Amino acid sequence: MESRGFSIDELAIPTEPNGTGWTDFAAAVAVRNTVETQAYGTGVLAQSAEELLPGWLTLEHAPRRLFVARVGGEIVGRAIYETQADPGSDFAWFTVEVLPEFRNRGIGTALTHRLDAAARLDGRSVSVVYAVSPDAPGERLAAPTGFGSVPAANPEVRFLLRHGYSLEQVERGSILVLPVDSAVLARRLAEAAARAGGDYAVLTWAGRTPTRWLEDIALLYTRMSTDAPTAGLAEPEDVWTVERLVAEQEASATGPRVALVSAALHRPSGRLAAFTELSVPSEPGRAVEQDDTLVLREHRGHRLGMLVKVANLQQLQLQFPEQSAVTTFNAEENRYMLDVNEALGFVPMGYEGAWRKVSAAAGSAGSSATTGS
């Protein structure tokens, strides 16, 4: 597709680093890193192409497509279209990012139209966009949850509103500078363990999930999609089977990052009641990514969130003492988890708006959204 001096095409995902298509894939990752660094004012969220490739190797479980925009052959923008493996799902998730110096040329809109077309073809009538909103003066648009807001005059906010999206939720990005005082962690762990009582025990591991806990972790991943606050997004259940979990972890093992997991075992039932996961880069001095944390609804009220998070931070500082920080994202209305994070020393890093649009009907004129038009 050619339009106003740029072209858009879909990338074939390489199967391994430096394989066919690697140069373009790495260039698209560079766009991601540049856009996020500008939006957050820090490069701590940057990842290498080698780190992100494993997430593209299990498309049978988590379908996604990658489109890029080129100017003079250079990749200056990217768009990701994500859906669920269930063909009956109505949902699609859009990401659009354009390098700052190439914005306001219609590139973001053109990339979005490609995502719209994919959604129409798949019959997906609900589109969700998570868009970073840098702080700015002036009027603000409040989330209907009553927690958090975004600057009303920001370009991404105006664009999303213009194209029929509604702000449903605000997410806070937070950062914890490492190391955390070991005495503070020990005290927090003891307090949480006392509150949890003898019915719960902490388990930790690195890398793949031990076979004994595959079923429980698959259930916890599934419940992340139903038990975590999603406000008016009404995002659907994302079912994880043991087969999917094993496939995802095998793919992850081909990359340079290591997963650290802490879980709470409910002794009477012999099942896991909570877990938290950190994604640790191989290079020292970089930020660690906090992935999922969940306490099953039926086990809340025992400080299990604090228990597993502190245990995992202890594991992190013992095994990877040279890492510089941990980043995490939470819904602004998720006061319990924010209280845990703040007690451990996390401070706000930036905010994202979570936006939703429902098309008139599947197959109708699709939705448009971009975070970098």
C-alpha cells in the first residue's frame, strides 16, 4: 500500500534471531522502544528484539499480526493486531506507534485502518487500546471508575475520542529502585506470613513451572482475565490450558530473560492460591518487569499479595543483585495492590488510558485508534 510518501506492509515473524525477516522485526522493536521512551520520559521499559521474539512464537494460542510503515524504506511506525484463539470472541486489541518525527503525516491513521480491516475480516466488533498519556497542564478527562484521569488536550486522547472510543480505565506505571533494604523485606514478609497463618506456605522457582503446579498456574493465568479489575472494558476470559502454558514457557526459554515466580500454597487444599512473576533481563543493571500478580478471590484477605511479592523480591535480589529496578502496571482502582506496591517503595512512573469502542456490528465500518498518529 502506498500513500502520501509512505508504505505499509505486514511482517512475517522470524522464527529465530538473525533468521529471515530479523532486520525488519528488530527495526519495529526499535520503534517501540523510542516511542515508549518518549512517552514515559525514561528508557527503563526498553527491550531487545531477542527479548520480545518469544512472545511471537506461539501464535496458535495468542494470535497477533505485525504491520509496519516505511518512509524511504525505513521503518518509522508499527501496529499490532491481537485477538484470542477463540474464533467466537468479539475482541481485538490494537497498538499503533509512530516515531515522533514522522507523526501528523497520516501514518498512524493508515496503520489503524489496516487493523480495522483485520478486525472486520475476523468479525471482531470490540476494540481495546492501551495508550500512554504523558502528563500535561489543562483540563483532564476522568475515568468512569472514579480513579485516575488523562490530559484532555493530549493528541492521543483527542484522536481516540474523535474516533468514538471511550476512556474506561487509567493504569499507573510504577517503578521500584533496587536494592530494597533486606531488613525491610524480612519485616514485611514476617508480617504477611503472620497474617496469612499456617494454612499458607510460600513456594519459589525460576524458569519453567514445576510439573506439579502446571495445572494451578494455568488456572491462575486464566483467572487473571476475570479476577483483575478491568472496569468498563469488560475484557473476556482468556483461557489457559496446561498445553498453552507449556508452549509459552518453551518459547520463553529460547529468549534471554528468566522468569522468577513466587506462589502461595493453600495447605488444606494442596492448591496454589496466589502467585507473582518477574521477568528478569540477562544484562546486569537493567529494569526487571513485573508480570502478573494474582490472589484468587476466594483467598483474599490474608495478605497473600504482599507475601508472594516480598518473597519474589527476596529471590530477585539474591539471584540477580545487580539489577537496577522493577517496573509494574496496575489499575488505579486496584487500591489493594497499589497499597502493597507503595509499601514496598514503588513510585508512579506514568499513566496509560484504557479505551474501548464497540462497532455497530461485526463486519461494519471498523474502529480506529492510535497512540502515535
